Amino acid sequence: MKLYKFRPLGDDLSFCRAKEILRTGQFWCSRFWELNDPMEGVYSFPAADKVRIEDLFSNKARRVICSFSGPEAFSNPVIWGYYANGFKGMAIEIEMSADEVQKIKKMTYAKDVAEWSKTDGANRVTKILTTKLSRWKHEDEYRYLCNSVEPVEKRIGRITTVHFGDPYGMTVNRCQIIEKSTELRAFLAYRSELQSLAKSKDIACSFVTVSVGKVTANCPTNADERYSSG
């Protein structure tokens, strides 16, 4: 099973975080209230039962989450825009073993938040933490859940490829655009260093371009490597 972790490369902090992922193979797992959905972890309840509500919150607070994206998100230029800084970022591809896949949950997208139910039993918290409103469906999200009361780094799957954004890679005047953009030149410098790190770890690399809404991953060319040197 292949999944993807999008990362921006817009500044030194995001570069250092991406570098640490490639160096260690570990990903950051967060608590549900630290994620970007304001309805994260929210559910509907048939009655105001304070004891059960507090019990559910306590159980949710003992789980941490690492979000990944599926193939549909990887092929969606909008997701690259959101989470990879407008193609000035990357998508880290991981391969999950059969055993590891059991720990991954595909998100359910619904018209309303998850409902509390007596029949959910031990799966109640998992159901709540893997249900989002249908407006988020384009994210094609998968979640790794594990027990922890604090954010933690975990080795999840095996990193096989780093797909770097290649902004304006399909344009004939790319050089002129790069010359005018300090942000692009900084990104290409970050990309060049991460390419070298990936190579030292035997991790494959590709450059991803977008053309009329189509996302295409290509092997780096000599010209691309020249530009990426900054």
C-alpha cells in the first residue's frame, strides 16, 4: 500500500522538518485538537451525559494521529497547492507492509459528524477520529492512530520516493521566472540538498509538474538539477 505525506519547503523551519523525516524515517503524530479541521473529534450525542462525554474525551486524548494522503490526493494539484506550498514542496511516498496496513484507517466522509452509539463499543473513539465532513473528501486522507498522551515521532512504513514539486517546470521561460523569484530560488536550494540526502539513503526522487490540472511525476533531468542548485 502506497501513501503520501505532503510537506512545504518555504522556509528554514519547514526544510529542517523535512530533512529530519528523510534522515530518521519518522513522522510526527499529533493530538486531535492540533489538526486543521475545526470539527476534528466532534460527534453528536443523544443526551447530555457528562460522565460519558468526559470518558470519551479522555480516550480521544490518549490517541495521536499522523495523516497521510492516498493516490487521488497525490494526483490533485489543489492538494499540492494546500499542503506543498504551491508545488514549492514535496510529497514523501511510503510503502506499508501487510502488517502495518492494519494500523492505517481510511477516512470516512459524511454529511454530518459521527454519532455516539452504544454498539460502537471499543471502536467508538476510532470511528470519531476517522470521520470528517464530506467537504474534506478531496483530501483522500488516511490516518495512522497510536496510543500516546503527548505528540510523538513514529516510524511508519518505509520511505521509497520523494516527489519534489517542480513549479513552472512545463513553461519555456522557466529560467526568467526563477531569476525574478527569491522564493523559488530558495526552494530550489532546499530541494537540491534534500535530493542529496535522499540519494545517500537510497531513496528515489522525482520532480512533479502540473499541466492543465494534470499532475505528472518525472525523473530529474540534468537541466532540472542545474536549476535546483540555486
